[in-house]
Amino acid sequence: MDLRRWLHGLSTSAQPATLDQKSGTPARSIIPLTFALSLLTMGSWTANGETLGHCRFDPDTLSFSGGAKEQAQCLLRPVGKFGHVGADPAMLRSNLDGLIGNEVQISRDAVRSALRSMGFSEAAVGGSLDQALSHGRGGSAAAPQARYLVIHDTSSPWFGDRQFSSDIDTSQPVNNLRQYAVRDPVAHMFINRRGEMLVGHQLSVPWRATKLEREIGIPSKGMFIHVESIQPRRRDPSGGPKNDAVAPNPGFTEEQYNRLALLYVVASSRAGVWMIPAFHAAIDEDISDAHDDPQNFDLAHFDTSLGQLLSGVR
């Protein structure tokens, strides 16, 4: 049963409420209303056995339907304009196909060495490699660690009706990471088109950044690591006056794919298992007001960057 419908019916039946002559309180029970409101403040409720989204996230198992590779194939389907997600399962390239869901065999010391060789501290990639990732159910120690690395694009800055400038990969106005360093950043990590990174939250912090997580509520919080890559957008003339449906093509730079591969290795090393990459739009598919990112993401390019990185780490 849908909680909101139940709450609406409950509140309707309680109006107008008459007062109990002895206590002075509403005669119809106010306790169920209070309980229901407390559930809403915790996040949306989903009944046992009910799944959400096209890839069917189960709040009991804290995972999508199928094995790790099957989940990845559903969650990495290409994303088109206005949030249209491809119908066919994604084809996993050789590196991802051989890794996803398997135990990480690379030592953390090897990952540390790779970070040092690139000039990065562990703090610059979301925290100590020895610290666990965020845990599900809002950070419950009894819940599993994060399983999904969610790939987003910022869909900003917005160019409106203007064409993209020729310097979007290098210009400071486009690539200024400080604009995302707000009180509650929307993601764990941000990558600009020059390959520079910003930590929004430590990877150990449970954080929500998708419609699915907000619909499921507390159980899903902590199961997703969120990475935003800067991608400007402009208006599609066929859409509304404020739409941001048009992305540059190619959508991302070599530097962004390289940094995303690095974060995937870092997060998986901390998890002990190769994580399941996922597109934001595929996670939210079939949910009202779902997002449309990442646009023009080249999965083969990401796989190549991952392979090149691993060849120097193993």
C-alpha cells in the first residue's frame, strides 16, 4: 500500500475531528497520523517485496535485480536527450566485464603508490583507503557497504540558446569547481574538464543524489557513491524555454575519463569488491521527474582509461 495514499485517507477520515469530552483530545486517533508523519520525515516508504525503478531496486536486499554484471548492463544503458534511456542492455567492455562484482586483487599499497605517482593524496580522492565506504540504511554498521558508483554530469553551466564556446574544456568559468563547494554538495566527488577534482563528501559518508534514493528513503542511503563530472548544457529548441537537453559531443574529456577510472579503482579498493558503475538516469528511469545524465558518455572510452590505469597499478 502506498504510504501517501494511506496518510491522505487517514487525515481525511479524521476531519473534522471531535474532541473527547474527558481528555480534550481529538476523539479519532491522532497517533496513527503522528506515526505516518514520522515515516515521511524519514523518507519515502516501500512495502516489503516492492521494487522501484526500471532496474528494480529492492529495499530489502539493497540491490537491483540480477547478478552484478546484469545490474551493470541495466544501469549503464546509454542516456539520450530528455532522459530517454536505451532499451537494450549495455555491452560491457573487457575490463569492466572482467572486474564487476569480483574481489579486488590489487593491494591498497599498490593503489597508494599509484596515487602518489599522480600527485594525489588519499584525502584528495575521498579519504583514507583503509576506511570503509559508506554503509546502507543511513550508515548502519550492520548494513553492507556501498555497491554502486553513480556517474553524473553537472548539466551546468547553462549556455541557454548560445552555442558552446570552443574553450569549454579549459575555461575557468566552465571548470571552476568552487561553485560546487557549497554547504551540502550534491555528490561525493566532482571532476572538471581539466581533470581537477573536488571532494564534496568523504566516501565514508552516506549521501543521496538520485530520485530513487529519495523515494526509497533511509534504507538506500549509503549504498551509492556519487561522482559529478562537469558538462555544460544548452537549450534544445524543440523543448521548453529553460530546458538543458543539449550536451557537447564528445560529452567528456580524456582527463575526466581518467579521473573517473581512478575514483572507480579507489572506491572499489576500499569496498574490497569491484563496484557496479551506474548512470544516474538509468537508476531513476520510470520514476517521476527523473534526470537525464550523463549525456554522451562513452563507455568504451571509460573502459580504456580503466585498463590503462590498471596496467600501471598491478
